[in-house]
Amino acid sequence: MCYIAEGRAGACDRYANENGELVRLDPLTILENSDTPVVPFLEREWDGDIVSGDEAFITAVGSGTTYPDYKPAPFIVASKTADADMITVVTEGIFSYCGAKVKIDTDRHLGSECAWVRSEGEIIGHVTTSEYGSQMLSLGGVNHLTGGSKKEGRATCSALLALCNGESVQLSIDNGAELEIAAGQAPIVNGQTEERMRVGCGSATVGMFAAQWQGLVDEVVVVDDHITGVMSEHQAGKVIGWKPTGIKIKGRRSTPGRYFQVAEPGTGWGGTDLTDPLAILDKWKPEAWPGLSILMVSTTGENAAYYELNDDLVPVQKDMPERLRPSVQRIEENCEPSLASVLFMAGAGGSLRSGVTENPVSLTRSVQSRLTRVTCGGAPVMMWPGGGITFMSDVTQMPKNAFGYVPTPALVAPIEFTMSRADYQALGGHMDYVMPLEDALKGVTGRQSDHRLSGRRSESRKKGAPWPVGKEPAK
């Protein structure tokens, strides 16, 4: 229903008008089952031999749609995999019910749970839970795409499209951090590139390195926004015979050697707002002694300081002894690199199912019973249990520029349904529109399509990724 002038592209940049014919601008993407660089399949001379589904897989990237969905999907492809007859239904889905779940590896406080996340000043999502060394954002969703103002919907769609296509996006969190994130890249928090996520909480860090600190220092405090660990009180210290020091920690004591709420969340030591870790220490108990040595360290090893008690039992900072430097470095080397991870999440419970079968619920049931495998641009998906077809997929496992948009606003994402030929026939599939894989590779399109393709391109399977039709990755 869009008007596209002759020789121009549409508002979505997906289709163009060439001599009165609708053309899908992005090339159809075909996966090749190889880990190593090869001569692209589509550049080799076609010898007419039947191509196995073990070797090539037609993704929905660049396939186009056959909206309205009562028509069969653009490609319904027959292949043979491990001597089994398979069918793959290929289409680009238009998803209003979609978003991104973003995992940001950092020990810094990004924002309170439920705080709004903004792009271009518009609310596009919110902060959810903190996980182990990571903080999570929930972005997009139908309420932000279509339930607010036009500006909010456009900003949401634009940010989702960029994130899902691997581009960098700038976000701000209300009363929190300024972020710059891209899938598979280190996040930038308040202008600082994150290098590592925590080795563990403060308690876990004490447990991991207790034996390595024994005999080198009298007390170790691992400062953490969630669980601060104190060596002399912790079970790890008790087991190896650590001597009590008389230390007192401000905060809420959990089990021995584990303290909650020692400070407010922030971007300082261990994800707290501390710049001076001594702020969490109370007056020492009588069993403390002058000269008692203390190592205070964060859960990433980024912050570390050494103190000794003077005659008044007041900690005095000293130069870090050489004997303790290796243990701080050990914490750092056990921290994994910080990344921003983006999972595309969508519900495919709508009309696109009619492009697969005349009875849409039969596809839903086939997916739920695992007779049908769902992929997103050939990438594996995690399927949520319960009703509908709700899935998540890692955008870094998908081909380049796998996502588009429509001005609804909504995202356009690739989706493929693969099953045995017998199962496809049983669920009422569009058997009259099935074409051999080799025809699709030659550029043949289904008669149901009201557009033609601009071309084809090949892309190797992502390293370590499973093959979409179930074969083990090639060695």
C-alpha cells in the first residue's frame, strides 16, 4: 500500500520500483556450511547437481514478504539432509511485538531497576535485574513501538534496528549512566570503556583466593555493592585457620563474613559509590593490634589499597607490598572481558503463520512439540515455553544487516521454519508451492511472490554455530 515512484526506494529502504516492478533491495542471503574461507558458493559455476541441505540453507534475509499473509511465504524449499526429506519455509516477518534484551557486563551501577532507558530523549525501555557481573536492559516492545507518541515509536524502532544490526547506539538511563553499546563490543559507561566484568561477588572472591592470601596479609576485605566479603570472618578463612582481627564493617550482616548494603550503588569501588573504601569500616574491636595489615580490593581488581593500623588502631595507607601485587593481578586475569550482548526477542504468533500453513495453530503446536525448528536468519533461537511462538536469538549469530523496518513502526526480521516433509504435509502446509533448493539457489522465486529479488549472496556459517537443519558443524 506504499506509493513508490519510478526509480526510487520506499520509506523502509527495503523495496524499490524498477520499471513498475517491485524489487527487494537487499540480496537473498544463503548460508554455506563451512568454518573456513571458501570460494563463495554463488560464484562457482552451477553444474546442475542437486544441492544438499547439508551444504546450503536459504535464510529469510532479503527474501521479502508476501503480505497479506494468506499467501504462502516467499520461499518454501525442499532439501535432503542426512537422507531425510526436509522443508524450510522462509519469510521476513513484520514484528510489532518485539524488542531486545541487552546484557551489559560491568560492575558499575547503571541505574535502578525500572528506571527508564532513553534514546534521542524518548523512553524506549527500562532497566531490569542485575545479574552476576552484568546488568540487564529491556528495550522496545509493542507499548513503546505503537503505544506512545509517534516520536517515541520512531526512536524505539531506530534504536532497535541499529542494535540488532550490530551498530552502536547511545542510551541514557534516568538518574543513571550514559551508555554507548553495540552487540559483541565492550560497553562504554559514562565515556569510559569497560574492560572486565567481576570475577565474582565479594564473598566468592574471598573464597576463591583465601589460600593465596594466607600468610601474606592479616585481613582482606573485598568491596562489593551486593555482597562484601571479609576474610577473617568468612567460612573460607575459618576453614584454613585465619586469625580473627577485630574488624567491624558497616552494613547489614548476612552470614559470617558476608555483608549487604555497605554503601550506595555507583561507579566506584565494586559497583558502590565509594571512592574511599575505609568509609565502610567501623571502630575496631579490642582484639585488633597495631601493625595489623589490611588489603582492600574490588571485585575486578581495578581498585586495590593496602593499610596498616597505627597505635590508635586507625588504618594508614601504605604502598602496595610486592608480595600482594600478584594476587590483585590474579583477580584481574580471572575477570572475563566486558561485552554488550543483544538478544532479539519476538512473538511470531500472528498472521505470518498463514504463510506456512492454512491452519495457523497447527504450526504453533508443531513448534511447541519440537517437530518444527525455528531459526532467525539461520541462527539458533531459544524458544520460550507456554503458548505462542516466542523466541530470542543472539544478533551476532545472524548474517550482516539481517533486520529492516516498516514505518508502522515495526521491525522486520528473518524467520525460518524447518521440518520433515511428512510433518509439513501433516500440518496442512502449502505443498503446491514447494520448490527444490537448487531452484532457489539459481534465483527462481515462488509464483506467490509479488516482487523479485535484487540478487543473492552467500555467507559462511558463524564459527561454532549449529547448522540450521540439524547437522553437526563441519570440522
